[in-house]
Amino acid sequence: MKKQEETIKIKDLSIGYLSKKQKKVVAGQIRSTIFSGELTCLLGGNGVGKSTLLRTLSAFQPKLSGEIFIQGKEIGSYKEKELARVVSVVLTERLDIKNMTVTELIRLGRSPYTGFWGTTSPKDEEVIRQAISLVKIEELTARMVHTLSDGERQKVMIAKALAQETPVIFLDEPTAFLDFPSKVEIMQLLHRLTRETNKTIFLSTHDLELALQIADKIWLMDKQAGIRTGTPEDLSLDGSLSRFFARKGILFDQETGLFRVVNEFHKQIRLSGHGSRYAMIRKALQRNGVQASRRITSENYINIQGEEILVSLQGKEPVLVKTIEELLETVLSLCEQPAPSC
């Protein structure tokens, strides 16, 4: 892994909108640093200013106050063409492009280098080939852009950003509109690219679970608390994630580092066993209001025995079942006493 360097430095940044009558501050006093070779994910609810922050960092809209340094130079000091060689942006909007191949679209990433007529040199073409290879979309190059799936199109846009040869890539909701496998694939791709290219990749996302598993750094953006930054693990241990996403019915599990739904339990039962079968049975019972674990003291129990599950309830004959569906039918029909146990 290459040495990480400070790519972006933010000092006392305020973002928002200016009009003739008033100034609307969306977020203020933002201070943070973003490094090369890291995937950083910006998380927050709707309307907190994630897109405004991304547009400001990309110089698509002016900051209200403060400073943004990219590679040691204040963003306002860059000329437009200079900035296009430092920052590339992948937006969330779906493309409506007809009569253009994938290679032709990726070739547009070379526009900061190709002059008025857009004629590419052999060096430009080599950069384009490298970008296609990094994203692993060789089989798509001859396809027309309008025939691509959403996931394929997003890969092409990432390749276009790579062809732009910028040290920084910003992405606004890159997994929006994608099915779950494609979301995972895109996030893993972006993480891999930070390692292989040492670029700074910064993105906004609503895919909380994926961000917590894949991102190197998390930015938590909140209207009241401002922005908190750190690794997912540090933000978990110091309680930031629990506080930030505190909602009725949702609990952040520090053991797994993921969120889970809070269940209301009406009954309890002892569950013995191990591995994925134990975890799946426990999950199914909890969803149905039955708290189950090894730590519960009860004469009623469920024992995992290889491919079979033994259900033993007080006053009932033990029952052997093979599937969790059978288990639920057995437990819920026999387990008729009210809390605290079956």
C-alpha cells in the first residue's frame, strides 16, 4: 500500500446558498482532512446538505466562508481547466445518451488534455485503455451507452473519471438505482481503486450498511451536531453511530458493527448450538417475539442436533424438526404461556 498523503484540507468551511436578500447556511465550521488511498463515505439524512457539500468541494457552487485546499492549493485559486485535472466528479443522474459507444464516452474524460478539437494522442488512448482495464469492463467497450444496465453505466462513468487522471474523485450517490449485488460490486470496486491507484475517493451514500463495512473513513453529517469524522470502528466505539442514527426501533450493535431492528419479546426460550444455524434460528425466533439464547435460564429449550432441531417444552413431548419453518410452527403453537418464558 502506498504512503497516504493529505489531499484535501478543509478549514472552517460554511456551505449554503446566497441570494440578494439573505444567506442560508446549510452547515458551518467544517474542519477535516481527506487522504490519498482512502475511500471516504459521507452519511446523513435527507436534507442535511450532503449534495451541497459535494457541490462545494467540487467547485460547482461557491462556499460561504472558510477554505478548501486541494493538494495544498486553495480551490478558488484554480482555473477551471486546472481544476479539471485535479478533481473529477461522478453525478447520480442517469445518462440519456444515444449514438455513443462506451469507449467514446470514456474518451470524454480526456477533454482537459485534448485541446479544442478533442483529438486524442496515443498517450491519451493508453490512459483510456488503462481506465477500462482498472474497472474491468473490456467486454462493454463496443456497446452503445443507452443499452447498458444501471450498474454497467456506473462502471463506465467511473472509468471516465479514471481517464481524467485526477488525484481526487467525488461521487454523488453512486449506488442509487442499483440492485443490492450491484451496490456491493460498485462499493468494492471503489475501495479497490483507492488501493490500486492511491487516489482520494469521496462519496455520498444512503447505503449505510455497505459504507460501514467498506469505507476507510466515515463523515457523519447532522444539522445539529455538524460533521463527525473517523473510521467506522472508532465512531462505533465512541457512541457516535449509536447517537447519530438513534431512531425508535433501530439499534446499533457494537459487536457486529451493524444496525438491527429492535424486537419486542413476549416469550423466552433457551437455545443451544453454534454457527450459522444457531444465528438463523435465533433471528427467526426474535422476529416472532421469542427471545432465544444460550444465556437464558429456562426448562424449555431448543437444541440443534446436526441437521435436526429438538424442541423441548415443559409438559410437552419433545419434537424433532428439520427446517426453521417447522420450528416456528412448533414453537409458536406449543408455546402458549405468556412472558417471561414458554
